[in-house]
Amino acid sequence: MQYEDLYRRSVEMPEAFWAEQAAAIDWRRAPDAILDQSAPPFRRWFCGGLTNLCYNAIDRHLVDRGDQLALVAVSTETGVTRELSYRQLHREVQTFAAVLHELGVRRGERVVIYMPNMAEAAIAMLACARIGAIHSVVFGGFASHNLALRIDDAKPALLICADAGMRGGKVIAYKPLVDAACEEAVHPPRHVLVVSRGLDRELVMQAGRDVDYAGAAARHANSEVPVAWLESNEPSYVLYTSGTTGKPKGVQRDVGGHAVALALSMRMVFDVGPGQVMFSTSDVGWAVGHSYNVYGPLLVGATSLLYEGLPIRPDPGIWWQLCERYRVRTMFSSPTAIRVLKKQDETWLGKYDLSAFKWLFLAGEPLDEPTAHWITDGLKRPVIDNYWQTETGWPVLTLLPGLDMKPVKLGSPGLPNLGYKLRLVNEVTGADCAANEKGVLTIQPPLPPGCLSTVWGDDQRYVQSYFSHFKELLYSSLDWAIRDEDGYYYILGRTDDVINVAGHRLGTREIEEVVAGCGEVAEVAVIGVADEIKGQVPIVFATLKAASCDAGERQRAASAMQARVVEQLGPIAQPARTYIVDALPKTRSGKLLRRSLSALAQKADPGDLSTLDDPSALEAVRKALARGPDLRHG
Ligand code: AMP
């Protein structure tokens, strides 16, 4: 079937369409109703159906592909490669699940996972899914304060961590960060399960709370753990993402809808089926990691390649070498990673046999044309930009080579994916935009399967954050976009104060809250500015309580702010430049004029200043910019 026909069916007859798609997964009990929309904007898919993600990802493949590789975890940091067949993965997941049971983890309880891209991270997620526990993976690049915030929201029974991660050959101990987070948290977990790779030689275990995984696993080497059959709408996981406030939002995903949407996307979007290999370079701590490093490939009986390390170590050909070795068919990465490779010798791209390689998908941030050209020419394969959000869990805009490959248009992440009824609307009136007219990208409910069910523990915030922007009930992506005459969309940036650093979303407010905690800081504004490699980087502008200060005092204050951000939020949030200013531009009602600040920092017109309270604040910012940053990183 052609894309146009199937797309139309998916949005005009969603129940019939999704009922067909539901056949791609195994149900212990078939759903009684495909869709319940009785309480919009909430919706429930495959109501009454009983299923299990782990069963669908592993057990059901054992008969036909027990000896096929399910998961390959390559670490160029530790030098260890683990190749697990479906049968071996089944064994390891049951052992892990038995340890979870032993530690008293029950169905519906949360388990925070704080690990790098190692096999046990995926195994831990699948073990939670098996017993009906709700995992919440926290990206290893986040530091203790961020982890503590997530712990307090999820109130986990258990936290699973690695002893350490490694980056560029340097060991980063995780356990002290976990200890600090548990100390800071009001609702610390009962136990901390430590999967040690022997990297942290100073690992300290807290008696009574901490459990060594290897010891516990040895007791359960042959344990069998039956799957817990869950109603389709029970939560499978919570993944935190940044919003406009400092409090992270827990994106809650269901079970059945999640499985059905991922299975569909594996076939029709990523063109990967049973026995084929997908390599996603994401971290397991992001939505892509959940969907396409763990669940998606396994749900369809494919092999998932998980990578821990840098794209340029031991050399810039490492990813292509892995593509050759494992005969990767589809690769999924980010524009930032490709920009890093673009700085290297391009002959690395042609060194390996990529005869099995068909598609490269890139997502998470805008794909600039020079990078798109460079990689397309180098690989001589189509490069497919696709757009989605942690909330959606799978692409909203994309091309669908598994169904019907349409031409790539540079700068565009493509067409609406199956099931997404997209509307581009005027920011103020909510009226539909004409072709080439800028508007806010929205999704008309019901959100398709796979998208978030709610914000964990806060239905009100779900409604408020996503569905309260227009008179009509529409999900706002908070992204600006335009659509051309051919129906291709172009993303123009966020409508809120969220910035995108190397494909990772950061709320400027989160960084502001941490900087504001420095004793000497009076006021702070954080903005994102363009960066050649990372897309965007955070820039800090702060005023100090001291009436006047010299260059040395400014630099000391800036260093203290930077250290605090890295300590509390992690290196990902490290400000690229810090300016100490005499005043910040604000409206008469006291709101920071971040847009004007951002324009000034990027040498653009500061825009509408009619609401500006004190014009001398602009001069103060200009003066600081002319003088140069008080601290620069990277
Ligand atoms: P996250 O939830 O961290 O994946 O961030 C989602 C946000 O990243 C979106 O709302 C967009 O602002 C941005 N984004 C994701 N994919 C793309 C893309 N292909 N092109 C442009 N922006 C993107």
C-alpha cells in the first residue's frame, strides 16, 4: 500500500487501523476495545488486553530464533563486547528479575536505573518489564541533584546503578553520585543494586542498603521468573524530560500501545525485521535508547547493537567498522554525532564494507544542510531526518522507507508518520496555517499509541503542559514549524524556554535555579545560542549581590556558578560562556526578556522592546558582551 492511503486510513479510521497493527504483538488476552476516548485528552488504547513487553521482546522469539543474536553490547571504553542470543538474554533477564523479586520489588513499583550503555542496563529494563515494575532510566550524564529530583518524583523501591561509567578512557564513578542523590532525596529507595565492572576501585557499599549484583545473581543463575500479564494501559516506564520549570516531567508510557507502535515503526519506518540488525548510537537514558536500543528491535526479532564509547575512539571509523562486522541494516544517530565525525578525515566513511547498510536515520535536533550533504555523499545512502519528542516515543515526522520511500528534502524531517493527525496552527488564534505559513505544530487527539499516557503522578500537569494552549483540545509540541506545498514539514525551533544541546533537551530554568543557589548571585538568565557542533549551548548572564566587582571577582563568581551546575546537573548542562552583568533586561512585570538577551548574544536585533522596564539593562548586557565572557568552557 502507498504511504498516502495508509496514512489516511490511520488518521481517519484509527480504531480499524490500530486493531490491525495490534496483531504484530502477542496478547495473553485480546483487547475488548481498541480505543477509549471517554475522558479527553486522556485516551486508552487496547483496553482490557493483557500483554507483557518482555514476553514480546524475548520469550516469543525463543522457538524460531533462540540462537540468533538479540543484543550486542560493544564498549570501546572497557574493551568488552558482549554478544547475547535471544536464549542467553532470556536467561539473563530471568536472573535479573529473580534478584528484583528477592529485593522485594513488586508490580507497579518504580525502579530507577542509572547506568551507562552496558548490556545490564537493557537487561535491567527488560527484567522490570517482565515483573511489571516501572523502570525509570536516568541518563548517566546527569549529576546527583538531577538524580535526586527524579528519585523524589518516582519514589522508587530500588535504584540500580553501575559502579562507574567511562568516557574517553576516563572512569566516572557513579556510586558516589548515587550516594549523594540518596542523601539529598526525601524518598530514597530501600535498596541500591550495584552492577560492578570493577572500574571504581574505591567503591563503598552501604551495609543494609546496597546489594552487589554479582553475588545476588549467583543465587539465581537458573531461576525461572514467569511474566506478569499487564493490562495494556498499565505504566511500563517513566522517563523524565525537561520542561519550562525546574521540576522534570515524568513521561509515562503504557504497555500495549507502546509495543504496537514500536513494532509498526520498526517495519514501516526503520525497515528492520526479524534477523536484521539495527544500530542506534543513543544512550539508554534517552527516549531513543528505550525505543530503538532496547524494545523496538527486540519486539520484531531483530538484533540490537548497543555502543558505549565515543564515535572517534579508537578511531573515527569505529561505527562503520561495527556496521561491517555485524552487517547493520539501519543506523540511528544524531546530527551532533555526525558533526563530530565531519571534523575528521572523511576517508573513514569509505573504509568498510557497508553492503548490508541501507538507511541512516538522524533525530533529536535540526539537521543542518552541510552535515546532511556530507554524510549523504560519504555513505552514498539516503539519510533520513526524523522529528519526535520524549513524549511521543517514536517519530512524528519522518519518511517511511519500510513502506514507501519518498524523496528526501534537505532541511525537512519529512511527512506525518502513521497515526499522527498533525495540525499546524496560529499561535494566537489557533486557526490552521496555510502552506508555508509559520505556526505551532500540534497533534489532534487522540494521541496515537506509543505516545505518553500522562505525566507521572500529575494528570493536571499533563493537561496543563500539553493541551491548554488553544481553545480547541490540541496537543502542543511547543515547536514552531511550517509545511510546504508538498506536505513536508520544517521545524523552526521551540516556542518555550527549552534548549537543545547535542540533541538533549535542557530547560534553561533548571540551570537558572542551580546558578541562583550560588550565594553571591542576585539574578540569573540562561539562554541557548547556536554552536557549530552541539547545535545549541547554554550561556549564563548573572548579576551579583556585590555592588561592584573587578575582573578577578567576576571570574571567581563565574567559576563557582559553573562548578555548581556541573556538580548538580552534570557536564551536559555546563555553560559555554558566563557573563557577569550589571543588570538584566526585564519587563515591567519583572519577567526576564530572554528573547532579547538571546538576540543580543547572537548579534541580532533584540526585537520588540516595548515592555522593557529599564533600557540601561540592555546597555549593561552589550557592555558585558563587548568585554567578553568572564568564564568560557569548550
Ligand atoms: P527530546 O524530547 O529531548 O527528544 O527533544 C525533543 C525536541 O527536540 C523537539 O521538541 C524539537 O525541538 C527537537 N527535535 C527533535 N527532533 C528534531 C528534528 N529532526 N529536527 C528539529 N528539531 C528536532
